[in-house]
Amino acid sequence: MTPREQAAFAAGIETARQMAMTAAVSIEVREDAGDLRQRAAAAALQGLAEGLKVAFPTDAIDPALQAKR
């Protein structure tokens, strides 16, 4: 991949990770956050975010993202 493509890929992975964490937090602050389904959904989204971080370490692809973490 070209450097531009690498940067776009890294930005996309970082955006997906942030969106998953935002959705998890949104679920956690709901009134029904204690329900089993809501807890499972939040945990799944947190797992997705962590999995993306581990599977695609964007710091190695785009050092500019390293400062954002």
C-alpha cells in the first residue's frame, strides 16, 4: 500500500474503534444498562474495540495516530 492508503486504512480502523467505544458508553449510561442484553452488548462493543486495537496496531501504520492515544 502507498503511504496515503496506509494512512487512510489506519484512520478507518481508529474511527471504527472509537465508534465502538462510543456506542458501548452510550449503552452503559442508559436506564436499562443493568439488563443482561445491554451489558452483553456493551461488553461485545468493548471487545470489538480492543480487538481492532490488537489486530491492527495503527500506531505502527501511522505514527501520527500515536499522539492521539
